[in-house]
Amino acid sequence: MVLRVVGKSDLVRLCSFTPTDFERYELYLPLLEENMISERIAALPNHLKISSIHNPTWMKVNGRLHPFDLSAEGVVGEASDQSLRGTINLALKVSARVIVIHGATWNIYTQTKEEAFGRLASRVLPLIEKYPQISFCFETDTLWHNLYFHRRALLTDEKDFAYLDLLLGGRLKITADFEHLNISYHFSEFITSLGGEDDFLKRYTADGQKAFELDCQTFIKKHFEQLQVGFKNHLESFFSRFQNKIEHIHINGSDCCNFIFDPKTTLPLVGEHLPVGFSRENVSDKLDYSFIARLLHSLPTEKQIDVVLEVWMKDERDFRTISVESKIFLEEKLSSRGGIMNNINNNVSIEAAAENMKSVLIGKFEIKNFGRPFIIAEIGANHNGNIDLAKKMIDAAVAAGADCAKFQSWTKKSIFSRGVYENNAALEKDIDTYSFEAEKYRELKRYCEEKHILFGTSVFCEKEADFFVDELNVDFVKIASMDVNNLPFLEYLAQKGKPLILSTGLSTLPEIAEAVATITKHNQKLIILHCLSVYPDDPNKNSPRAGVGGEAERTFLQGAGINLLNIDMLRNNFSYPIGFSDNTPGVFMPLAAVARGACVVEKHFTTDHHLEGWDHGISADPTEIKLIVDGARAISQGLGSYQRSLSAKERNMIPIFRRSIVIKQPLPAGHILRREDIEFKRPGTGIEPKHLSFIIGRQLKRAVSSDVLLNKEDLV
């Protein structure tokens, strides 16, 4: 698939762009004046190629301006139809392949929504059939002024687009406008929070627009993190359902959390149509571009899609500059680093997409690279078959701040063949002792829910998977390192549809690639963990690891052989969240993994290192797991952004800490400044030292005292 970043402008500002700025442009038409527009288009420089046209926002009807609306009755609807036909003529002249259709409404008091849809479809369908070379792409309709005119946007959610597709005989094409999807979602959530449309209308009269705007903004700010998770689910669902219908993209830096409305109108002055990547103290671009990139790259590979920058914000810089800067930012976010992974056996190739990372939702947690670390307290079999001890460990995990208490659900039949037990009867006894029957896990999951911590487990056979997914409805399934090459089992788990966490100990890179390819044929909700399946020497002769050469504990504490740089390698080769499953004693390795961007840390957990059992010695105790939780969160926050930017607090320190040009001794008016007259001292409110070369040789306009800042007004 080819994604091409395209500029957007009206005819006035279009001519400001240079030949190297954009390959193509979308033309915005405030009003269709066909003859005048045709003349201007004919006069455009050759480098300004128009690939799409946005339908006119306004039309003149009987000398008055009306919003474009193909679903309207009477003269407004007829004028909109003529306006669209005029836009088609322009598109044919400039060889534009896309016309964006936006602006359809219905009056909730005088007509039904179905009637409005019928008029819209009846006007567009003949044009679709007549002009197959043009894609008529509909975008989400958004109305800011719905209280004034008792009108509602027509195309607002998946059901609306699906209904229009039905009326168009399956020929619907879509412009996915991220900001319109953003606004529609947040407005809908606000109205739902009030009890629905009827309660909304009772609360806000036609005179209550400003109160509505303020209340809506307060609601968004209060619930912003929760709404962001919902909004991503909303986008994911929309793109999944209409992936074969989406032909065109609109994007800009949206900040639905900080819309600042014009007191005289219902349109926002700030927060809409921001430059991509825009950041200021009060308003900033809130879009998650790794998530956006994943959505765009999920579209069918045969498509060529224009990603149109809708940058309209008034800025102290010129329109062209902020458009080009937005293009550079967006292209970096959409591009992948490293191309196709080479040298993978069995013809498996996986796109490397460091900037196109998928995120995975587990419960309320969004898992993404360099995001908030998801900490798993891996109880495993450390409960020693005691349900009360298991609950005590859950309590300790909660107290430490872990996100998940995880178990291992193996049984005697699901993990070893009979011959293993014949050679090790003590192992068979321990397996029986340390495992739980299924109903114990049902009790533990309920206990986790009561304690507000996620329950998780590793499964080791299809029967276990059926129980934990189909009956207990776990939030995710963990796959142990031993099963990386168990492709039939991986395929079975993937088809369950739950998020999967895959440990990669014991595995070569080609084996990991093969496992990932097997899973992602059916399920994109995958997290990959770097893991070293080597353990400190185990003194327990009954351990499954008994007789296998381990490592001295000191070796692990020194970090030898852990290869945390594999976290970077996995991230560069697989477009999925990457984490770390730790089998070392202590807290150093998991914290170092977070510093490398690991977004999941799985750490063996016990309440007492001295308990009998297999993994207590390498596990973190409550003090250590809390150190990991607190340290991981602090490190993640401290990593911040790769982009160099100064916070407002740091900018405020500039005049305090930086130096300015200072005059050493008293100098008379008319003095020609020399290097020996000057030194550099705080504060940084005067002329910067870097401008010294422009100061030397300048004449003083007036006398200057010693040890004072030199000002521009002091110079001739």
C-alpha cells in the first residue's frame, strides 16, 4: 500500500507552495463560482497538481448563503446537487480522482433520518454511475451549531455509513477524517452521559449553546484518559468494518480536550485543525500517531491512499511553513524503519515498523512501546497448591501496585508425557501438589476482580484455553516460551480472539518470526516478550530444571547473557509491543528493560524467598516487586519524548540561568565597543552572547555604567 501525504488549501493560498513542498494537493472550495475558479486553476503553476477536491462549504440560493447539503429538501438540496455537478466539472479539468462530500443534515422535528438519507442517495447514485473515474468519498458529518437549528449531522457513526452503503448498492467510498471522527465520538459520549438525546434537549435550550460548550469541554477533560481508550476502540472498529470502503484520509493535530470557542459563534478558535505535532502549554496535538499509523497500514495493501493535511490554524508563521512542517512530522510517523526483515526461514517476512507500532488493549490498559509499563506479578506455581497462599500473594501484588496477578495453569497431563514421570516420581508428586483444578482458578479470578487487579494465566493445552477463554473470559492469554514452535497450538489460541502475550525464550529469530506469522494470520492483538529461559542453579532435585546446567546467581546479578538489546532488535523487526519476561533474581534487569522501552514486565513473584517450591528463589518479594513497579513507572515517565522540546517550566528558567552581554566598566557615549569592554553574566534577559560579533565595533548612543546589561537601545 502507498500512503501519500498531500497538502490542502484554497486557491488563494495554494500559490504559496513551492515545487518541493507536496507532490499533490486537495483543493478546498468555500463557495463554487465556477467561471472564476476555472480561470484561476488555468493560471496555476505546473507544479501544483490537484488530486482531490472538497465540495463547496457554501452555496448561494436566492442571493443568500446556505450550507451545502445534498440531503436537504427543496431549493437548498437542488442547489447543492448543482454545486456538486460543478465540482465534478472542475475535477475532470484537473484530473482529480477524488471528490470529498461533507455536509448532510436532517431536522429532528420536521423529517425522518431515513428521508434525508434517501434524498442524499438519490442525488449521488446517478453521479457514481456516470463518472466511474471519480471516487465520491463521504466523510463524517459534524455540526457545531445543532442547538440553533434543531438539526443533526446525518453521517455520524458506523450504522449511518452502513445504511448509506446499502442505499448506494454497496458502492460507498469513505474519507476517514480523524478530527470529525474525534468530535463526533466525544459529543456522542457527552450526550450519552446526560441520559441521551431527549435529556440533552431538555437541559440545553436554543439559548444554551455556550453552557453546552463549556459543560462538554469539562466532561472531556474530566474523563480524558478513559475517553481516549474508547476513542481508539471506536477508530479501530470503524477502520476494521470499512477497510475496503476507505479510499481517502483527512488528518490534522486534533485537541478535542482543549477547544476554545469563539464567543460570537459556535466554531472553535483553538483546538481544531492544529498543525500535526503541534504543542503549546495549553493546547497540543493529542493524536497517538503510532496508533494512527497502525490503522492506516491495516488497510488493503493494493490501495494508494492520499493522507490529506488539514492545517488551518492561524499561526504567527505562514500557512505554507506549518503545512510543510506537518508533512515532515507525519511522514516520519508513517514510515517504517528497516524495511523487510531478511534471512527468515520458511519464507516468513515481517514488516519492520518501529514508528508503526500496534498497541494492544488488555482490560483498561493500553500496551504500547515506551508506554506506561504493564507489570505482571508472575505467581505461577509459587502458591504451592494452597489457595489461601495464592490469595495472600494476590493481596501482596495489589499492595505493590502490580497490574496483573498471573498463574500457570498446567496439570500433570498437559505439560509432561508419561515417560518423564517414570524417571522422576518425585516430580510427578510435586506437579500434583503445585497444580490447581479448574474451579480453584475460577475462585482466584473472582478474588482478583474483588481486589481490582487483572487475572492472567499461561495455558498449556487446548482444554485449558477453552476453560480460561470461553468460561472465565480472561483478559489475555500468556504463551510460554516452550510453545513458540508449537504452531498448531498457537493457531488455536489466535483464533480465540483474545490478546496474546508470547514469551520468546529458547527461540531463534526465524522461529519467532514463524510464530508471529502464525498468530497474526488470525489475531493482531499480540505482545512479544524478550525472555532468556536459563535460570540460576536450582537446588530442588524435584524441579523440572533439575539436572540441567544452570547459572551461578552472581552471573545473573551481573547481567551476563541477558541480552536486553534484544528488546530493540524485536521492536525493529516486529510491529507489535515488546516487553520482557524476567527469570533473574533482583530488580536490575526488569528496570533496565523498561529503560530500553519494554512496555510489559513479567516478574516471578513470591511472598517469601524461603518457601519450598521451584521458583521462590528467583522471584521478587513484595519489597522488590514494589521497587520494580515504582521504578518502572518513574523510568517510563523519565524517558519522555525523542523529539527535543522544552517544557514551559524549563522555558521559564531561561532568563534566570542564561547569560547576557554585560559592560565591564563605565563607557561614554560615542565609544566604539571592543571585546575587552564586554563580559557575559546572568540574567539572560539582554542581548545573547552569540550575537557578540554584531556588537563589536558598534557605537554607544549614550553613556553606560559598569556591570550592567547592554541593550539594543544603547547602540547607534
